[in-house]
Amino acid sequence: MKELSLNILDVAKNSTVAGATLVEISLVTDENGFLTMTIRDDGCGMDEETVKNVSDPFYTTRKTRKVGLGLPLLRLAAESTGGSLTIKSTKDPVCHGTEVTATFDMTHIDAAPVGDVVSSIVILIGGDPQCDFLFTDKTPEREVRLDTRELRTVLGGVSLAEFEVLEWIRAYLSQQYEN
Amino acid sequence: MISLADLAAIRDKMKDKVVIREGSAQTRVVVGMATCGIAAGARPVLNAFSAGVQQEGLVDKITVTQTGCIGICQYEPVVEVFEDGKDKVTYVKVTPEKAERIIKEHLVGGNVVTEYTIGANQ
């Protein structure tokens, strides 16, 4: 993956496939350039065996191909910078879900840029408009935030997947990055 | 300055359109957005189809959707076009530039861009 925003798109899409109703995507960069990326969902979760194997590229639950590269690629991107990947997941009927946390030293020469995270968020929402997304990107200088639950209260019955709505979301997020 | 008031205006405009759109015939453009597709460049391709369909005024006739891996990772980004009464068309190694041509020639003009299909790339 050329950008971390593509890893975000890839991992968060798995959350929606897992039946999540809320996906929280958080980017926090501290004053030393250390980035913590967290993707948390309330999807069906994974059993212990799956969690243990999930960052093995030759382990996958899918049937269309024999490799599962999403989390291994994210782990590679994190560890290349001296960071790490941790995965917590439970199938507990009351609090099921998965939390993927990756850390990156963004000052490291091998750190991939975050890239076009706005496009990733727009595509996630457009692809699964029935799911809610809470996106935050914090640095010491600014905070970017979008919560689709708040947008739904304005939109009434209009879908988040309507082109005009997605373009508004794109402009709304871009504006926060520019300010 | 983009505000929630702009979103409310979009809601008011869209409410009527949603009612008109219900039940209308649909062509489906499906973009593969699994790890293989994303790594190969499917994100700008999906953006190009969404924007192109809007610009051509085809939103009432064509929906642009996403799918997972269909098992031909070496051909990603893969885009499938489903039209009523016609065979599915599978475009491979699609770029935003190719998307533009597919929209103009296939989705608007009705002519499959044969050179971009999987049959021409095997």
C-alpha cells in the first residue's frame, strides 16, 4: 500500500463486512510525530484462533483466494517504522467487536504517508451507508472530526450514499484539513 | 464555508429525487474494493466512476457500487458492468483515464470498450 489511508480503507471495509453498525476510526499524532491509528468496530468479532493467525498472510477465511493480505500489510507498514500492530477481538454476545491498533513513527524514513484519508472515508460511507462512522484525526495543532450519526439527524431519510451527500462530506472534511 | 445548513439544503433537494428514482431500471457498475483492488488503485477508479456517472446525468439509470475480491487479483482494479438483458462485461486493470472512456463509450454510448475487457487481456 502506498498510503496509510489505503490501509484504513481496507481494514475498515472488513469491519463493515463483519456486520458492524458503528466503525470508529481514530488517528492521533503526538508532538514527536508518533501516529496511533485505531479502527474499532462492533461487528461479529473473531475467535481466539482467528486473532492469533490473522496477521499471517497465508491465513484467510475467504474462499476466493488463499491469502489474506490486509492486516499483514498494515503490520509491515507499522513495523517498518519501529511501530507495532495489536488486535483485540471478541465474539462475546454482549460486547462483540474488533479493535485494530497500529502505531507508526512518522519521522522514520520508511514511514508511508497518511495520504488521501478523505477519499477513504467517503468511499467507506458510500459503500456502507447503513453503517455509522466516527472519524477523528488529531494532531497537537488541529482536530478533524466527522460523525455520520450527527449527519443522519440532518438528512432524515436521505441516504448517506447519495452523490451530493458524499461530495458534501468530502468538502466538509477537506475544509477541516485546510483550516 | 461548508456547513450543516448546506447538508440540509441537499436533503430538501434529494427527497423529491429519491421518490422519482425508486423502481427505475438500473445498470450496475461494480468496483472490486478488496485488499487486492485497493492496493492496485481501485480507490481513484471508484471515484472516477461515481463522478463520471453524476456528470453525465446518469444517476437515475446507473448505480456505482463496491464489492470484495472476485478471485482475479492479478487483473485488479476490476470493474464489472451489469445491464438488464445483456451479458456481464468485466473490465480489467482499470485506471481513472480508462474509466472516463468506459463511461463515454459504454455507459453513455452503449458500445463495450473491448480492448479493456478481460477477454482482450488474457
